[in-house]
Amino acid sequence: MPEAILIIAALALIIYCFRKYSTKQSGVRSEKFTSIDDRFNAERRARELEIDRLLNKMGKNGIADLSEKDSLRLEELSKK
């Protein structure tokens, strides 16, 4: 019986020590933002980049170069 307790304790210690390694391998993303402001700024920058991408896609023919999906997305992003 005491051997079983030692085995369980050893397994728990091994799992505890390697938990960071296992989360990195499983694709769990750690939170890189330190505050709400950082998250807001990152989301704002992502929206700006997407708007820039869509505007660059328009090219010489203007909005006619965009697909219906892209034009709806551009309209949605411009309202935010």
C-alpha cells in the first residue's frame, strides 16, 4: 500500500514538472497581452491591417475589384 502512494506521488511530480512542455506541444497558446489596453491595441491594429489589405486589393478599378465577401467585410470594418 505505501508503494502505491509513492508511485502516485512520483507520477504527480512528473506531470507537474512537464506541464509546460505538454501545453506547448498541444497548441495551447499562452496569453501574450499584459493588459486590456494591450489587447485593445492589438485588435485595433489587426483591423487596420485588414482594412489596408482590402484597400490595396481594390487596385485600379476601385471597389469593383473586391469580391462580395470582401466588400461586406470592408464595410463592416469601417463601421467599427
